[in-house]
Amino acid sequence: MRKCDSCNAPTERAHSYILTTEIVVLSEAYWRDQFRFATDIVRQVGGAERALTVFSGLIGQVAGSATPWFICEDCSELFAFDRAAARQHALRGTVPEHSGPVDPGECVQFAAAAWEHVFGRWPANVQQPAVGDTCDLCAKKLYRGEIAAQIEVMAIERYLASGVLDSPPLCPPRESLGGWVSCKICMIRMVTRAERAGEGR
Ligand SMILES: [Zn+2]
Ligand SMILES: [Zn+2]
């Protein structure tokens, strides 16, 4: 059995997906997990400057990955991708289009936001945008220019009823929107869970 390239859990092809490096590096949720795994290393190296070396090193390593990513069912909630196509690549052992390394500059903002979430400070070697808003579901800061989604009251009620969403939004619906603002991490998780529930039927 192969191991998931994100969490290292053993996983079968029939329950896995093949993703491109680009899809992986654009996921803030993926970076959060990787930085949590690296917490011990960051502590051991000590000092903010050396921690930044770890930060940049990890980004370079991940973004530089020439081969596609083998991802388990659980980790699939971290990414936005075409599930049917990615499953076919896993079953056939084929390589998706646009695989290969990406420019670290493409993903550094997502990684920096994840670093801030895990270690409590924005990495000093990355320019920090202004905060524009907050996710109504997880309280994550939404930086200017960051993609967010609007979710209607009905959709949230449906997600709560089906178990796609574990807990209600942190605040009442915004009157101006007739619903809530969700960050990309929460949105991808909800959409993926809803799709997974549909696949299981
Ligand atoms: Zn995994
Ligand atoms: Zn959120």
C-alpha cells in the first residue's frame, strides 16, 4: 500500500487521488498541517530567523516537487480539485496535466497565513497584506485580495442537518448578505464533505 504524500497514512489507490503540485501548494489548510508536523523542528532550531529558514525551505521543497501527489480520502478535504478525474489518475497510475514544480512565489501568501495560524506570527520575510474581513465559520483573518465565499442561510441549514458542518456559524447571518462569509478553507471542506456524502449514497 502506498502512503499519502500529505499525512503519511497508508492508503489504497481505490481510496486515493492524484493531485498536481499546483493544487497542493495553493491550499492554506495543507500548509497548516505541514507546519504542525514541523513544530518540533521549528522549536529545535530556535530563534525567529532560523524558523524563517525552515519556512522558506519547506516552501521550496514542496513547490519544487516534480512528481504528482498521492493523497488519501481524509486529506482530500484540504484541496479544491476534480475528484473523479483525480481518482482515475490514482487507479490508472497516470500523471495529471500541468504536473510539475511551481514558482514558490505563487503560494507564499497561503503558506504565510498558515504559518501565522500555527505559530502566532506572520513570517517576517513575506509582505503581510491588510486584513479585510473575518470568516464567520472559523474566525480566520481574511486578508485583502483573499478569496472568500458567501453562503446562504438555507445552505448552512442543509450542511448542519447532513453533518457536513459540525457547528453553526460563530455569529448571526450578516443582514447585508442574507447569509455568512466563509474562508476558502471552510468552503472547500464543506463542498468536499457534501460531495463525499453524495458519493457514498
Ligand atoms: Zn492523507
Ligand atoms: Zn473559515
